[in-house]
Amino acid sequence: MPNLFWILDFEFVSDFEFRVSNLKADMICPNCGHDNLPGSEECGSCLQDLTQLDRPTAQSRVEHSLMEDRVGILKPQKPVTVRPTTTVREAVQIMLARDIGAILVVDTAGKLLGIFSERDLLTKVAGIHQSFSDLPVQQFMTANPETVSAKDTLAFALHKMDVGGYRHMPVVFEGKPAGVISVRDMVRHITQLCREGN
């Protein structure tokens, strides 16, 4: 039985029409039945903890996976890395040879400095610089990219990718690249869950 109820106040306009004039949510305590304000952390009557009532619950296999499974389940691809002084020509050749959409830029200690993707090539290089082939990738990479760890939830990673408009996300461990996930990896995982559900 749900603990959060929506109460609608209707205003009758005519015999056949009505409209919702007020929409409010009531949070009913499962312990004592007290009607609390939405978002209350504890019941105003019996002090029962109500924080669990506001948390979303999974309604399908896909939702459960997004909320509970960790990034590691996607088996992130081993990162392909280059140094900041690598030329754009070399970076593009590596991306083409490996059939990947992004490479990670690291310092001599292996710490992540940036990511150079197909999007960077199209928006920062092509058509803007006449002679870019021998320029360092550091000039065009996205510095200090958003990252996730293998222990983050899929929902957290997907949210970061969606909000930032990223198709590739470095997976790091102690500041060093441990892998890369892509939107394609997420779609494959979700598609597999849907297939298994039938």
C-alpha cells in the first residue's frame, strides 16, 4: 500500500465539467496514520522515520538495474590513453584503428588530464584550424572531464552523461583511468535486460 497519497480538490464549473483547483500530496505515517507534510523526515506525532517514503522504488527490471547495479557490470572497455603532446593526426589514427569514439589524455604518472572525442574533433578542430594535424591533442581535448567509478550506480552514470551530453565517460580509480563506458554500453545493457524479461 503506497504511503504517499495525492489529494485532489475539484472545482465544479458546470454539471459536466470540473477542474483541479488544488493539488497537494499528503504523507501518511505507516506507524500511526498521522497526516504529515510532504518531505517530512519524521512523523510529527510518533517520530517514526519517514525518509524511506520519499525514495523511488523500482517498478521493472530495467529500473532495478539502473538503481542497484554498478558501472562495473557494463565491463568498461580498457582505456586507450595518449600523452598531451600526441598530435591530432596520431590521436585520430588511433581512434580509427581501434574503432573507438574517444581516447583519454593522461600525464606521465597516468593521471587523467582530459578526453579527446569525435565531438571534440568536429567542434574544435574541423573547419576551424587549417593545419591541425601536427597540433597537440591537449589544445582540443576536454580537460578535467566528468568521471565515474566502477562502484557508482548505473543511474548516477547515466544522469551524468545525460546532463553533460557526454557519449563517453571515463571510469577512474584513484585518479587514474580504469576504463571507459559509452551510451552504447548502457543501451546494450538495457536491451539485454528487456530480452531476458520476455
